[in-house]
Amino acid sequence: MNYKIGLYGDDTQTELILVNPAGEICARRTAIGVNPDTILDQDTIRSVLITKLEELAAHAKAEHAEAVIAHTALCLPGSLSFWEGIVARLHLFSPASAHPNYLPALEQATRGLPGILLNCDPLRALVAGRGKDDSIHCAGNLGCRMSDPGSDYDLGRQALTCTLAELQGWGEQSELGKLVCDSMKVSDATLLSTKLDGSAVSHQQIADLAAHVIKLESEGDDIGAAIIHDTVCELAYLAETVREKLFEEKDTPPIGLRGTILQTDIARQALTEILGADSKFVAITDAPTEGLRLMLNRLNS
């Protein structure tokens, strides 16, 4: 009886699923985030994962005495070569494989077929593509220091830029500016810019400001709409480049849209402007573990 295990994670949490022979998730576990950029000790990461893997393997045995783990797939943040090193040491859970952590969302978008994914997370955004030869490609994903367009961080950064201009007297006072000042607990341009230059404001705090932009846009606010339109257009231009590289002009590959920002009407308008009205957009609202399940069902099938 072949069972499979999948791992998906971001910087804050790791989710593990056990998929039974029928292709359904029959058990779940969670663990701490295991990004090697923040946890550098490979032995510590392996120890954390092994504990949860053993629990899932035991669950499979409890369901069926002849259960075996037929495949273990890791879709975790950080360097793929790092995870390939971890995979090489998962002797009791092999065969195992390492994949980019955006692959489950790409699976949801394309179901294993050629296609494109626009993936917007709080601190990163990217465009991924599966070519006609099944090759996987990625553009963007540069992180908040480079302010990936489409990320919550980029929305927050633009909201702060608008607010600073208002506080300096170069723009009219807006509801967004008031909300940003309340969130930052500062209403002076010099103090706000000084605060942003220091360590008191985290990248996540800036990304959290995106919620104000999205809410205001939904209420008809012009500034919120302009910020979302501009950042999504930048991401759409990147997606257009990927599509031109991977597909012919006559092709109409599905384009998956993952992330709160991409589910808004203004975002869909911006995407249509750049990518064309005939584009096949696929809204991705299920959890990444659903894409992981779909991926596991295709592995070794």
C-alpha cells in the first residue's frame, strides 16, 4: 500500500501531509519554519523534519500494516541545493525529491500541463512557468529588499511613499496616509523616515500595510486603486516576458493567480491590459497543500 508524504513551508511554518493510496490527505502535521537562510544548522532542520515524518509514517502503518512511503517531496523555502542535501540524508523516507516551494501553486494553476503562475506572497512575488518540455522556470522572487512587484511589501512600500509625500506637504491628505500614520504611530515626515531607516520596523510590518491599500481600493479609493494597478502591471510585464520565452504567440496557456491582491477587480483589469483579454486566468484560492497533494499524485504515477 503506497503512501506519499509532502512538505510545504514558508519562513514561519512547515506543513506536512500524508496522502493515502486513494490520493487523499489522511493525516497532517505542522512544524516550525525551516528556511535555511534563518536556521543554518542542517542537522537541526533534519531533526525537526524527521520527527514529523516518523509520525506520518506511523500513521500510515496504523491505517494499513503493509503501508510503505513510496515518495517524499519537499517544497520548502531557500536554496534548492540545500534541500537536495537534506533529501540525500532521508534514508528511511526515500525515494525523496526537493522542489521549489512555489511548485504546489504552479500545480494548482496548470495541473501538470504547460502554463504560468503569478504568485504573490507577503514578502515576495514571482512568475513561474512550466514549459512544453515540462521544464520549470522562475522570474522575480527577489525578496522584499528588492521590493518584488505584486508582493504585500511592495504595496506597503508604496503606501509609505505616498504618506511621506503628504507629510512633507507635496500631496493632499488622504485616508491612506492617516491609516499608515496610525499603524506606524508617527505623523511627522522626518520621524517616520528615521524610523524606517532603523531596525524598529520589520519587513513584515511594512507588508502588513497592504491590508489598508486593498481595503481602501475595495471602497473606491483612487490612491489604493492606483497603487494596486501599478504594482500588478509590473508583475504582468514580467509574466508577459515569461510567456513570450516559453510559448508561441498562438498558445494560450493557463495563468494561475495566487495571492489576495490578484483576486481584486483592479488587479484583473491591470492583468488584462498587459496580458490580453483572451488570457485564461485561473484564480488559486485553495491552500498550497492542495497543490502539494495534486503534485504527489502525479509523482511516480
